[in-house]
Amino acid sequence: MRRYLMTAVIAALVFAVSTSSAFALRIAAPPPPAQMAVTAPVVVTGKITAIEKDTVDAASPYAGANDKVAYKVAVVKIDSALVGANNITHVKIGFIPPAKAEPNAPQPGRLRPAVVRPGFQAPELKEGQQMVFFLTKHPTAEFYVMPGLYHPVDITTDAGKKSLEEVKKATAVLADPMKGLKSDKADVRTETAMIMVTKYRAYPLTGGEVNEVAIPADESKLILKGLAEGKWTSMPRPGAVFTPNSLNAFYQLGLTDKDGWKDLEFPQPQPGQPPVDFGAITKEAFVKWLDGPGKGYQIKKVVPKEK
């Protein structure tokens, strides 16, 4: 659990899924859009104005890849730069067109053809589409990519418009975290803290080696305080599709004995007794740690290692 992969906002985050792996695509689903917005380095809304005629040969979009893949390149006119795309008007997105399904093709060892569920297939971008894109820079090529299952969302539909509202709420927190961390409302402070932990502890979406760099002490202190004020449960809010929580954020911190943290020993569940509240026990220990050994602790931001 130390490397908790967020069900609602991130994680060590490499949702690297091969577009040729039908099996992988059948068992994985794209993360909620607001989660992708928190962990993607670049988030923009815009319209695809062109698909370049020539393909571009480049490595697969993962650190250390040394193969060659033919990418199509979409040109997007940016309507709104929500994260990481300030002062630019257009962005190029490289994508690998999905393989055309051949349902009648023989598949040794299978009784029937594989079926890829709609929405799980890697997207093929087309001119005229208006979407919110979750992007990261290709490790070596001069364009951005949609990593793993970070699929764009069509914002012309009712569902897409609703998702865009959630995305904008999340990116507003990223734009001014101190506003939320200093709010007079405890729930706002806690939600901001959880989102910022998710952002800072997210691993590069294209993989690769990383370093950990301490964030400013004043911000770290407010984030840790916000976590301590929250509800430490893994149960989602009713109706919520993007539900970070303090318990999950705590596991993302990756505290060790070097930080003065001692692994907890939980009581064994007993027949006829209420279930063990792991969240409450962990929260109590965290609050004590924060007042003692963790008083000077600074959250570490995960960053790609410089080459």
C-alpha cells in the first residue's frame, strides 16, 4: 500500500497500456477526467484543426523505448490552457491509430474472438473534434502524447460538459493551492491537501527514473495539517467520480522510519465485534507523528531525473 495507486487521483501513475494488447484493454478503464487533470503535465481544451498528412517515426511513448512507431500528428488550436500550456496557441499531439479489429480472425487457444469494450480502445483523433486533452511531452519527439489510458473527452456532449466542469474545479486548485489550504472551511483545506499530495507524488506518465525534491516548508505544513483534518476512509462520496481522501493521500507520502514513522500494528478482527477501523487508527498515529517526529517533515515532489 506504500505505493498506493489512486482510484480517484493518481499515483505512481504509469498507466502504460500497449495499444496492441487487447487483454490489457479489456481489464483496464480510463481514470476519471478530474484525476487525469491532476496528474497530467498539460491539460487543454481545444479543437483539432488538422491532421498532418505525413506520419512521424518515433519511439513508443515511454522512457527508454528504442523501437520506431509511425505516429499521426493532430494540430489542436487551444481554447483554454488549464495546466502547463501558458502562452501557446496550438499544440501538436502524436497518436498511434488503433489497429482495426478483425472479429473473424483466428485466435489460437480462444473459443471466440476478443472484444474490446467501447471507450477502452486507444482513440483516433479526427479533424473537427472539440475535446479536453490530458497530455505529456513525448520523451524524444517534438510533440505531445496521450499516455496510456489518458483519453481525451468530447466536450460537445452533455457528459463531456459535466466532466469538463470537474476538470476545471481540479485545475483551479492546482492554479492556486494556497487559497484552498488557507480556506476557513476545513473540508476545502482537506480536499486541496489531498489533491496536492496526488499532484506532487505522481510519477511521470511516460515512466523513467525520478528524484524526490522537497516542496516549500510552509506549503508542506499546510498540506499535512489539511490531511490530518480530513476523514480517513476509502469510501467515496455519494455520486462522486473523483474522490481523493486523506487515507489514500497518506499512503502516497511513502513515509518510512527515516521520517520518524513507525509501521502500525493493527488488531485482528474478532468474531461478533465491529470491524477494525484502519483509517481511524492510522489517522490517530499520523496526528501524533505530526506533533512529534514529523513536525519538520517536508513533502517530497516526484520529478523526472535530469539526464
